[in-house]
Amino acid sequence: MTVELSTLRWRKSARSGTASNCVELARVGAAVAVRDSKNPAGPVLVFPSARLAAFLTGVR
């Protein structure tokens, strides 16, 4: 699947404020794209939504 990353709606935690030291997420169909807000043109990781949800549950 090829996705134009600039068209995605990137989101980050409201708790991060205006800082640029955040992880940003964007929905891509049944998956979630993840990037570093300090480098929006840098690499993007894409995970199936269920796998990312399981990871976040484990981290909490």
C-alpha cells in the first residue's frame, strides 16, 4: 500500500503542548502510522491497529 503521508491527519497528545518532542499518530485504513514530531519528513512506522493497541495497553 502506498500512502501520501502529507495528506494524513497527524495527532499527538494534548499533554505535549507546543513541544516538538512527541510521537505523532495517523490512521491509515486499518493501520496506524507513527512518526517523531521533531522530524516529520523522517521515517514512518506503520502498524496494524490491533497490534498498536496491544502495545499501548502493555506500556500503560
